[in-house]
Amino acid sequence: MRSFARGQGPTGPMAAINTRCLDEVDAATLNVRHFDGKSL
């Protein structure tokens, strides 16, 4: 598992951050936006 990733999204460059790797962030309290990358 990596702490972050960079890639190309449908509208340009994007970055994804694994919030579980950040100090003082409770991932359970964040709003989640699901994304189906497999269907691209």
C-alpha cells in the first residue's frame, strides 16, 4: 500500500492520498466519494 499516487484523470492530472497515512486525520469522519476506475 502506498501513501499517495499520481495519475491521469478524465479532466487532467490527478493525485490520490491515503488519508490513513496522515497524522491527526480520522478517515472515518471524512466524506467519501466513490470512484469506479475499472470502468474507464
